[in-house]
Amino acid sequence: MPNLRGLIIIPTYNERDNIAKLIEQILCLPILVDILIIDDNSPDGTGSIVEELQKQNPRLHLLKRSGKLGLGTAYIEGFQIALEQNYQFIITMDADFSHDPKYLPELIAGLANYDLIIGSRYIKNGGVKNWPFKRRFLSRMGNFYAKTILNTPINDNTAGFMAIKISALQKIDLNRISGKGYAFLMELKYALFKNNAKIKEEPIIFVERILGKSKISSNIIKEGLLMPWLLKIQYGKNKKDS
């Protein structure tokens, strides 16, 4: 999307091993974007590294939060900043290189014709590297489970690598989104889908982090299993009320 300003929102918690290199790679790409790091008071000093890098580049921004408040709330705060600052699109992505910055130009280009572009693991030419069979199986089945219950065309409902037009984001009530982890990513896509967003999935190869520790917990998995049913109830109720 030429000449449109975008904001890449990257939540962080203990990503000192990755953050400087990731920022450098993004800023070298031929795309008109700013970067917003939302750090949950990482004890490893991630926020301090970003503060130093800010001195070298005005396109880099940092929101420091008081503690580990979760993925969903981090993105909601980032979305609100993007809306207030009149960006035309946003990107959501992880800080650990599981989402390769090389895909960013293609995701952004897709917004010329769509409202939501999903970097998808579960379409042709997409995939996952460095996951054990059990995790790969659970993720695929979990996404099939969500797609079936929600009756959407989306194959990768828990994908965290997305490009979203602000005009589409403005149509949903961000205050009603309650998911915390991967359930937040599912809920956001479903809210956009129910508000008639034009959606496309682009294949990516997701690479499990090499440095640092995974943030997945059993509570996040449980929330993800419950969320499709909660969304069906919530949006069914909304339809009756309208």
C-alpha cells in the first residue's frame, strides 16, 4: 500500500536476545512503517535495549507497562495508539523471529484489496519448522476445531502475524474483546469476519524460536479451546439484540 503509514506492534517479555536484531531487519525493509514495542516490564532488560535503539531511529517507539499483563491487552493498547495517531494499517507480529520480517512487504501489499491479511501456516506452501509432532498435531487440530465451530473460511485462527486496515479495525468494539493469549488472536479475527472484513491468508513458514523461552501455558491452551463456543454465544446474542 504505497504512501500509507503503518504501525508494527510487537509485544515483548524477556526478548533481549532477539529484539535488536528484529528491529534492525524490519527497518531495513522498503516499507513505510513505524515500530511500537510494548514491553511488559521485562526483567531481562528488553525495554532498556529498545530505549537505546530509539536514540538512533525516530520510527521506533516504546510503551513500557507495569508488569506481565498479557498479549491481548498489549495489542489492544497498541491498536488504540494506532487509531489515535491516524495510521492507515497495523501489523501484529512476535518478537522471537517465528514471524520472519521478510514476509512483511507481501502482507502489506495484500491490503490493497483486502482488510485483513493473515500470515498462515495452514494453507498451501505454509508450514511450521522445529515443532515436535505433538505440538504440530495439537495446533492443526485446534485450528480445525475453531474453524469448524465458528464456520469461517480462516484456516489459521491462532496466527499472530497479520496486517489489518485501520478502517476495518474501526468497525469492531475493541473494549468487548476479552481473550488473553491465542484466544485473543482468534477473537480478533472472528470480530473482523463478523463485521464483513475481506480476508485473505498468505502462506508463511513459522519457525519456532531459537533463543529465549516459549510463553505458552496450559491456561492459554484451555482458553483457546473454550473461546470458539464463547464467541458463538456472544455474536449470536448480538445478532438477536440488533
